[in-house]
Amino acid sequence: MPKDWDKGCLDDIIELFDSKRIPLSSNQREKMEKFFPYYGAATLMDYVDDYLFDGIYLLLGEDGTVIDDSGFPILQYVWGKFWVNNHAHIIQGRNGFTVESLYCLLKQTSITSIVTGAVQPKINQANLKALEVYIPKTDILAQYNEVITPMFDQIRKNSDENRTLAILRDTLLPRLMSGELSIADSSVK
């Protein structure tokens, strides 16, 4: 560790939005239109007709599947409008940390020491906030953010484009297969 870095805890660099989480039962979700992603501890679980969050966030599993086989956290980098159940911590950065720099930090930080629960692994807020991390000086962090931000911008752009293309494929393919639409109908003249 460089001598001018500080030893701190995650609470120094994150903002938690767990109090805004609202779980929805599968019965509730069945009755909803499927517009906005609904996330759980480790994955996208469903789509719902409303959202709780709008922006870029990091989701870290709270219970269930919270770490991988190497002891690193299960993270979801999410953006746009979405809903989160009560099995994932909702995080943004502060004090110079962006969601993206937090993602990179946590992807390289073993969190085995803060996982509790014998039957079902759990990461409670107190343990998460107390996780020790090394914090670079503001100028170094700003330079790092400057390098990684365009990469994550491109990741979001590519992912959004893939989602749009998948929707288009799923809309057109059945019509093409049924003969309702032909390739000749869609050709450019």
C-alpha cells in the first residue's frame, strides 16, 4: 500500500439505500406488467410495472448467495429504472468514489470475514460498513475514475443496445417464422 493512502472502512466511501427496498411476492409480480427490472441478491429475478430507483447503483447480496467460491462479493452493476427486493444492499459511492470505482474495489476485496450465518450466508449492514479498505488520495482516485468511467459508459451503452436488439429479435422472429412477415417485405429498396 502506498504510504500516502489511508486505511478506512467501507462506511467512509459508500452511501446505502437499503431503507428504500420493498420486497414483492411472486403473486404480486405476476399481476404486474413487465417493464422494469426486479433484482434480488444475486440476479435479475423478474420485471415489474414500477420502480424504486433511477440511476447507477451497485447491488451487493445481503443474504443467500453473497460470495463466490474465492470469497469475493456477488455484485450487480445496475442502471436505469429498477426495483430491488430486500436481499441486496443498494450502494453508491461518496468521497470521490463512483459506483464504478466501488465495483472495481469490491471485485478485488475478499469479504469472507464479514459473512455470518451457518445455514444461510448473510452480510449485515454493520459488518458491511465496517469492512476495512485502503483509500487512495483524492487526486489518484480522480485519475482512476477518469480512466474507468468511459469503459463503464461503453458497457452500459452496449448492454442497452443488446437489450434493444433482443427485443427486436423476439418481436420479429415469430412473425417471420409464421409467414406473417417475409424478408422481402423488410428489404430496403
